[in-house]
Amino acid sequence: MTKRSINLKINGKEYDLESKPNNTLLNLLRDELGLTGSKDGCQEGECGTCTVLLDGQPVNSCLTLAAQCDGREVVTIEGIAKNGKLHPVQQAFVETGAVQCGYCTPGMILSSVALLETNLTPSDAEIRTALAGNLCRCTGYNKIIEAVEQAAQVLQDE
Amino acid sequence: MSNLKTVGQSVLRQDSWDKVTGKALFANDFSMKGELHIKLVFAGRPHARIISIDTTKALEQPGVVAIFTGKDVPHNLYGLIKADQPVLCEDKVRFTGDQVCAVVAETIAQAEKAAKLVEIDYQDLPVITDPQSATKPGAELVHENKPNNIAHKVQLRRGDVQSAFAEAEIIIEREYHTPMQEHAYLEPEAGVGYIDEEGRVTVRTAGQSTHDDQRQIAQALGLPLDQIRVIYGAIGGAFGGREDISVQIVLALAAWKLQRPVKLAWSREESISGHGKRHAITLRHKWGARKDGTLIAAQVEAISDAGAYLSTSGDVIDNFRFSAIGPYQIPNVKVDAAAIFTNNVPGGAFRGFGSPQTAFAAELQIEHLAEELGIDPTALRLKNCLVEHALLPTQSEIPGVVSLPLLLETLAEKVDNHQADDLEAAGKTRSSSKHKKRGTGIAIGLKNSGFSFGFPEGSDAKVILHGDAEIERAELYTAAADVGQGVHSALAQIAAEVLGIPISKIELVTSDTAVIGDSGPASASRLTIFAGYAVQQAAEQALENFKAENRPAVGGGRWDAPPTEKPDPETGACFNSLSYAYGAQAVEVEVDTETGEIKILKITAVHDPGKAINPQQVIGQIQGSLVQAQGWALTENFIIEEGYVKSDKLSTYLIPTVMDVAIETESILVERPDTFGPFGVRGIGEIAFVCFAPAIISAVHDATGVWFDHLPLLPEQVAAALHAGSKQ
């Protein structure tokens, strides 16, 4: 298969890469760039553990072709803490006990970050809708909702 | 106890920082330079003889390094309890997830391509799918040496049920069916095998016991234990599903034979088809009582689907000896339970280990009895439930502080208050619209902690203290697997408490057989108690040595639990378990009588963790258990037809999403320190699962007047039953 060249920004850094047309963004991140924070849970866009932000929107990177990201900006879980300081959503996940096994955590956090980028006062229903594509098998979701509410409060106060 | 500084605090989990930043390395996140890739060839058919395996074409493919078959495995049988499962099948396959060949190539694409070119000639055999008919004479045998396909049988006899039934003023006789359940941990099985710097065959993976994995690898490869090393990184959930071997032996075999690093990762479909499930069980109950509600006799017959290999099927029904009648005192009990081999996916360990199934039947028996007698179900439970010094069906006194009546009373008060509030607030009809009806149900339960039934129980731990006049830092060594439940933090809290130092001074060294002794598995709600005792002992010894001016000051080694007893084979009589957890739960549901959809509105869960080492994490276990049990009860429909798994994706096997979760979940901790367990702690990992499904059934009945005797309550079945009911 002929590779094609793509140019994209990942976590603020420019990349010029050669990629096969059928390569997914998830494979590019995990296997070629070693960014293993994005998880591989189902390969069919059901579990949401591979969620990343593409131009600020949460997407399943297992269903996104790397080539689709040409000229665009990707943010992964490795890219949201700034200068060694956790993003308020990350901090809230730690403090509320929203992390158990942690496999859903990167995707959950990125979906939450995307929500709070546009809505600092989300209702319970809006939080649930934003996280509807991210499965968790450990927490029962209660503390994850709590974490998003706490992060929203912190961001409002900033 | 009131002077505790670290134990009892919701200390933030030490692993959460790496998990929120993406730094935590799960099994599939770890890679090694020059690693080869393995693709397994699964049987893909439920029951067949292998006539021949031809790897010629596959071996000729570019990049292929080796293809391993059963002939390459020195001792080609393994098993957690009994070795009955081939690592790679040679003459017969018994379920679709059996492994036949391991294709090793330079890239995963090459391995996948070559795997499709392995030619296996099978002769299909009759497929056994129904445990009820599997025992009939002439049925095809799944294992030639297991007559009538019986994997394991247990019985219990207490008192005289026949005479008691003759005396009974009311008899409740019903049959219940509970389904298989898939663990659906979000991280599929994966790992890396390599030869470490000391020449040991090493597997870095995710499991529930490094040492059980190590033992089974050593046995299969015919190597001494110290030549095998097992390491766990971050573990993406387990719930019992990682107790059995998945990728471990194949990784070790390939690394050992090729002397190169190898990687293997299962797809979601391979994971769902490949690892054991919660047992599907049919339970027939006959209970006798007096008119005043006093239970006097119970007879239970249970048939469990063991699937293709033994796994923990025997141990799951061994537990029926005390759990079959739920948390009740009944003087005359007869239990007969059997696990039956079929060509279905093996039944294995899953949170609750048989207790959710037994609680389901027992709690509904109590409800039916209450309805027939016109007695309030809470009062009927209080009249019959276990209290201190009560005798279990195993004819031994239940040990420790029995808080069940207190939990039930606490729950009843809460539910009464809720209902009063609701009525006041809404002025209120019990339905939100004409075809949506609301109802409340309750259930109680118990779960034993630790292996029980005479199995040796205990744990290793080690503490090393550094510092001059004061302890500057403490190393804590434990093999206890943190599968997400937070046991590492709990153990660190116990060590910090004993040592009198802040938890920030504890450095954890975890889950590596090369440097740490066996803690036993993350199972049976056991680690905080049993590994906890070992950590407490290690910390106390290290502290003594520190005070005696030894530097570094070391403490630890083996901590052995007091023994439990093997049951009498006829009567089941024994002292079976050291510790129990209890629960009482209420749930309010809304049933859409047109669509059959059931919505969970409000949950009240009252539990006694003895001493909550970390209340935040205890509540996390309760909340997670409730939603997992909700899935078992309502949406998780594991479909297996003629041995073929039809629900092998997360798009066809539906675990609850955030949209399905109750608006309000109240977890109430009633702490009554137990007489056994460090700081009085009880195991809390399973109990909240145990009670929940029958509470939902009762709530649905309260809303609609219709009883169900099976799970899951799929909307189409509920709608059909409600329509049939309304026509009667």
C-alpha cells in the first residue's frame, strides 16, 4: 500500500509523517509515536477508551483514519497537563476517586474536557450525554459525574 | 481505635496520578525492542476432533518465525485448581475459544496473515450445550474421563427436611434461572514475554495472582518455579475473569523457545469468547414455613453450566453449602448442586462467586413467602435472618460481629423516610405517567471472605525501613494485585498506620514474583483482610527492628490465617469461613409497561465494611458493584447458540452506560469492626453485587404485580409478560 504524507499537530507539536491510507489515528498514536495513553478496548468505537480531541472535538481514534487528521490538531491524554500541573479535570478525577482500574480514564477525561470547553455549567443530563460514549466497568459512573461537576466548579472560579 | 491517623481516611490513591496523565502502563502498553508478535489460532468450533494440523503454508509466509502447537508444550495441560485444559489443543477442541496454534512473526500483520493459512482438519462431534440434558445416558462426553459430564457435585444435609415439610403450614416451591455474565473489563488480555537479565522466562501481563500464573507456567513448561517470573503493570479491571490463564503460558512458551521478546494481545471478540463467564445456574427451591413466617425447611437443587473446562466451577458450587439458602437461619436444609461440563465457554470466577445466583433465588423465595402469608417482607427477613451465634447450614456458628439485622433496620428506616418525602413532595401518585409505573424492592445478602472450606489461607508481605533516628521512608513489598479496587493504597494505609508515619513515606513495590512472596489472588473479597494482616505483621516486626537500632530494619514473611475446615462429604458440616460481609439494599424502579423498559431511579445501599480503611474507595466498590449487577439484571444478554458466542462485541453485549445509571445512589456505611480482620475490616469487593438483582425483581413486582424468575429482564420479555398478565 502506498503511504501518504500527513502533517498534523499532536499535543502542540508538529509532525510530518508517512502513513498507510488504512492506518487509524489510534495505531499511529500508540504503535508509531508511543503515545499509549489512548487505549485500545474494542476497535469498533463502542468503549471510548481511545477518545482523543480532534480540533477540540472528542473522537474515537480507532475509527478515525490518520490521513483524516492531515492539517488538523490532535490532543491526547498526554497533552492536557500544562507545565507539570494537572488539568482541573485530571485533578478532580484524582480527588473524587473517579479512577479505579484507570483504563477508561484517559477517554473519560478528554470527553469531559471537551464538554467543559464549551459549557462551564453543565447539568447532570449534559454531563451524562457528553460521557455517553465512554464505558466504565469499575466505578458505576457516580464518581466520574462528581469529578466533572467539581472540575466545572474549579474552572468557573478560575 | 479512635486514634487512627491514616486508616479510615479517604487517602487519594497513589496510582491515580499516572492513570489520569496516561503514564500508567497497562499490559498492552508495554513494548520491548525487537519483539515478535503472536497471533493465536482459536478452534472457532465448539466440539471436534483434530485430525491434522498442517502449518506448511503458514510457515512459508514472509516474516513468520515459528508456529507452536501442542507438541511444543512439555506438559500440555493447565488449570487454576486442576490441570484439565490444553495450552494448545492436540487431539480435541471443547469450546470455540480453545487455542490450537500460536503463530509468531516479525509483525502482527504477518502473524495474522499466516494464521489464516494454518490448515486444521477437524471432525465435528455432537455439541453439548444444555447442562440439564448433558447428564443423560448416551450424551456425548466433553471429557472422556468424566462420566455423565459431571464436573463436580456437592451435597449438604442438616436436620430432616422431609419431616419438616410435613409439619410446614406453607410451602413455596419455585424454579429460577440466572444467566452467564461477561466481565467486560475494558482492557482485553495482553502481555509481553521475554528472558530477563538473569535468564528467567518472564511474562509481564495483567492478572489476579502473579504467583498462580507463575506456578501454572512453570508446570506447563516443566521448568523450576524460580526460572519463571511474572510481573503485573497496571491492570484494566478483572472481576474474577483474570483468575484463569489467558495469554500467560503461550507468551512464556514462545519467549522460552525463541529466546526473543514476544507480544500477544487479544481482540475484544477473542476476550469475550476466550475467558470464563459467571455461571449460568438453574435453581429449584422448596421452602417450608409456619404461618407466623418462621422458616423450618429448605431444599435446593442446582445445576450449573461449567462449560468446557473445570476452572473454578467446583469451588463456586462448594460455596453453595453455606450460601444456597441466603442469609437465613433454617434448621432443616438439603442441598444438592452439580456443575456440568458442556461445550459452552467455561464458567469461572466472577464477583460474588456463586453468591449472586444463590441470593437471587433465596431473596425471591422470601418475597414469595411474604406475599403468600401477607407478612411485610422486611419483617419476615428480620424474623429469619442470621444473627450473632446463629448456625449456618454447615452447622457451625457464624463467626464475628453479625450486623445484618442492623443493616436491614437502617435500610428500612431510610426507605420509609424516602417514601414519606416522596409522598409529601409530589402529593403523589406512584406513577409518573399512565403507562409508567414505579415500585420499590429490597434485598439482603452475605458473602464470605477468603478461600474457606479448609483451603490454606494467608499472605506474604515485607516492610523495609530506612532512616536514622526517625523513619525516613518505608518500602512495602506486596504481590497483591491492584485490579482497580485500590488495594495498594489500602495496604499502604495499614502500613503507615502501624508505623506511625504519613502515607507519603510509603514506597510500594508490587506484583513481581522475583522480589515478592505470594499474597494469594485478588479474589474472594480477601486481600484487604489477608494481605492486610500480613502487611500489619510485617510493619510491626520492622518497627520493632527499627527500635532495636537495626538499619535498614526489615520485617515480614508469611502470615498464616487460622484454619477453616473441609466439609463432611455427606452433610457438608464444617467451620467454613473466617469472615463475612453483609448488605441490605433498596431500589426504586420505573417500568414502562408499553415498552417493557426498566429504569433504575434510586438506590439505597447499606453495607458494613467493618472498618472502612479508605471510605472513598469502599464506596467506589459499592457503586461499581451495583452498576455491574444492574447490567446482569437488565441489559447484559450473553448469547451462546450451539456453542457459538453471538454477543462477542461491546456493541452486542450491552454493559450499562452513564445514561443507564440511577440519578441517585446513596451508599451508607455502618461500621461495626469485626472480630477478625486488621482494624476489624471486612471484604467489601463483592457483597454489593450479591443483593441487587433480586431487589430489582421485587421492585418490578411492586410496580406491576408481575413476578419474574430469570435474568436479564429484557424489555421485550417484560412487555410480553406484562401484556400476558393484563389479559389474565
